[in-house]
Amino acid sequence: MKSIGAILTVFLGGLLIYCSMDFPPWGDPDSPANSHVSPYYIEHTLEDTSVPNIVTSVLADYRGYDTMFETIVIFTAGIACIFLLRMFKTVEPETRLYRHLPTGITLRIAKGGKFPDDSDHFKRIDSDWVPHDLILQTTCRMIIPFIQIFALYVIAHGHHSPGGGFQGGVIFGASIILFAIAFDLRSAIKRMGERLTAFLCALGVFIYAGVGLVCMLYGNNFLDYSALADIMGVDPISARSHGILMVEVGVGIVVMAVMVVLYYNLASAGKQDEGL
Amino acid sequence: MIWQIELIILMIVIVLAIGALAVKDLLSAAVLFGAYSFMMCLLWAIMGAVDVAFTEASVGAGVSTVLFVAAVFRTSRRTKD
């Protein structure tokens, strides 16, 4: 079986390398991409959309349809992860560990044992990851707001500098994952629950498709943001710039929510009780 | 472009890719894969594709490594083959 896999890999890899010989050389000025497509974007992006970053305008405006389905792919990944991993039946764990906060003593409660969940003096801890990291938690508490503000900056500043919805969304999701790692999964879920993340997954796609639909209702093509000029009271060129920002916000929300969903389900094996 | 730097990074990329496939410990494979993504990010930045480099750094080197580590944490650290 292993040798068949090796032969198949070598054959397909060789085929790919052989086919890539037909590509124009890297950086060839006469290749079709460089002679027709790229010059148009380089010359017309600023006057069409008033966005200095050409990559952002190609991603969200000229090729907005592609990006919408990329967003839907990410949304589908999140939904598939929920369907595959999430266990909706609550299974009581074999043992639960509680830490008595004033003294640091750990209590072990066997299955079926009763324990007050809302006591101020006892805190439930994971059975796999018990250290009480004061330095780590304090550092994360201080650094997470800055990470989140940076993520929002990356989304909002995608017009002028590298960045955009995907990157900003991932950074925002990473800040929540960092919180879940530094504290524990239950306190992260308490702050950003499962229903909220699932709702945000759908909301982002809805924002993206909704912007396109509003454009259609105003008589333009799907995702032709210049139709938004009437609603926002600006000229059509600025409207395209603002439309890009709107869909980037939608993309950011989807990506953030899906990253959090993936982490919650992977780290807790679908139980969303004890995690990494 | 300084071609020496590019060559060194390309060689590191290949070594990391082979290492990530060959290593038996899946946690090490996840870490090697993160390092691989980071080297790819440097390559994108050298080629001038800053947006792609940013995405690679945040998605490839950042979140996907965390997801791999979470998956290894819930399954086994050793590969069967």
C-alpha cells in the first residue's frame, strides 16, 4: 500500500512539474497575465475604486464573486466541524477537579458526586492541565485588547496597507483562542458562547451576500458597489471603496467565528467541557 | 532581491517539509509545519506579495499550528506508520 502511494505521488508530482514547464517564465513581461490583466488593474484601480491597495480592490471588488464563495467555503468548514465533532449529548466526565482558591488545594469529585457549581471559593479545573499560571493569565489579560484592536485596524486599514478581512478575522479569532489557552475553555465559552459563534458564522456570509443583493435591488450587477452611492450619499467611486469595507467586515466576522468554532470543537473533542 | 537569502530560505523550506513528513512525533510535525509556513511567509514577502505573506503568517504559522496542536492533544502523539 505504501509503495503504491509513493509511486502515485512521484507520478502525479512529476506530471505537475512537467505541466508547469508550459507556464510562461516567472516575471515574463509578455505573458498573458502581465500584458492584459495586470496593467488594467494597475492603471485603473485608483480611478475606479479610490483604493490605493490594488490587492484589496481586486479581491473584494473586481473579483468579489470569488471572495464571496471563499467566505462560504470557510463557513462550510466551520459548519462541517460542528457536525463532525460536536457531541450534543452531555456526558458527565469520570472525575471533576476543583481548586479551592484561598488555599490552592485540589479536590477530586468522582462521577455522580454533588458539588456546588456556583461557589465563589471553588473553581473547576481541567483534569489534563492543572497549573495555575498567574503570570500567563495577567499577561494575556493585558495583551488581548491590543491584539483585538490590531485585528480591527487590519480589517479597517486593508484599503491602504496589507491586510483585510481574512487576516484581521484570523488575528481576532487568535486572540480568543489565546484567552481559551491561557485561562480555560469553559471561561472562554462563557464569554463567547457556542450560539453566538454559530450566529456570527452565518451573519458574516449574510452581510457579504446582503451587500451584493442591495446592489442588485438598486439595478446594478451583483456586488457592483457603485449602486450604494445613493444610500450613502457619496459619489459612485467612493461608494465602491465603502462597499469593499463592508464586505471585508463580513469576511472578518466569518473567519473569526469559524476559527473559534474549530478551536472549541477540536480542543475539547466536541464536548466543549474540558479543553486545552 | 538578494538571491543568497532566497536560496537559503528555499533550502530551509525543503528541509522543514521533509522533516514534517518524516518525523514520528506528531507534535513535532505540527511545530515543523508552523516553521515551514513561516519560511513560506518570508518567501512571499521576498517576492513582493505582502498580502499573501500576511495571510500565511496569520493563518499558516499562527492559527493552523494551534489547531494541529489541539487535534494532537485530543488524539495520539505517535503515528502508526
